[in-house]
Amino acid sequence: MSVDTSRKARIEEMRRAERSRDRRNKIIAFGVGGAVLAGLLGFGAYVFTKESDKKKSEVADAKGPIKDEKVWDAKKLGRTHVTQQVTYPMTPPVGGNHHQAWMNCQGDVYPKPVPAMNAVHSLEHGAVWVTYNDKAPKADLDKLAAKVKKTQYSLMSPLPEQAGAIMLSAWGKQVTVDGADDPRVNRFFTRYVMGPQTPEPGAACSNGVTLDASGAPVLGGGMQE
């Protein structure tokens, strides 16, 4: 064999070896990529399933009874718009005749008491109203405020004269809870925020009444901090 022939043979052998390595590397890369993709898909499916199961659990939990919940016959609660002051039979009120303007309830947290007649109109639109007196721990109020701020069709305000430290109200529904971590809080929100008790589902919760810096009710405005 000549020198040129031997050299060509070695070059060809080196090329075959390089092609073999390339094929092997591609197979390995494809395998690793496939494993990573399968892992990502599997993780995504796990997260989706977990969130779906969590949602189903919340919905199922919301169908269960809420301990010590008080219920009023919605058909007996007035819904007339009035201008004169209304005396409600429960504190906070869960329905009845009310002002034609609603309190803004797009996750609004009011630092001062709000007019009951406007808040009742918010309940008619499907809002949940969180109220508290001076016995409520600040830590619980902070947690509840955070929950309200991220929940459309809810509002929160102090109500010094109420009996319970923390109370949740919807149209015709009310419960006094032990604190922010009381499981009845999530159950009440899940069931009654725009829930089946809502007399006017889909009605607005913005461009109504808010509080100015002094705590006086004024028309318009956005979410309160």
C-alpha cells in the first residue's frame, strides 16, 4: 500500500469515527432532551392536576354547611331604593331597602365605617362584606385585608357596634368567625362572592360610593388602601 493510500485510509477512518460520535451525541442529546421535556410535561400536569383538585376541593367544601351561619329569607328582604335612613334588624345588615348608590366593592378595604345603606346595595350585587370591631386582632385584620384586596366583589370596613369581633355578610347570609384562619372564611367567600344568593348578578361594584380622606362618603373613586 502506498503512502497516499494509507493516509487516505486513516483520514476516512477518522471521518467514520467522527460521524459515529456525532450520531451518538445526537442520540444522547435527544434522549436527555426528551427526558427533560417529559419531566416538564409531567410537572406541568402535576401542577395542573393539583390546582384542579384544589379548586374542586374548595367548591365541594363550599357546598357543605357553614357552622353557626345565620340565614334570612331573601324574599322578605326589601330591595327598594330609598333616600330616608333605614333601620336594619341585624348588625351589620344583610339586605333590605338601600341607597341607590352602592359602595365600591372591587376588593376595597376602608379604614373607617361605611354607610350601611350603600354597603347593602353592594351585597345585592353579590359582594361579601367583612366587618370588625376593636376586639379583632390586628394580625387577623391584615390577613383579611389582603384577602379582600385580591377578591373582586368584596369589601371590608370597621363596624364598632357589631357583636362579633369579625363578621362576614352576604345578601341574606352572615357568620361570625374566630379569625382570619377560620376555615369558614374561605368557605364563605367561595360560596357567596357572586354566589347563588345574589339578587343582581353581574351588576357593577365600581363607580359607586367611596370614602374621602376624612372618611366621608363621596361618589366615584377607586379602591381604598
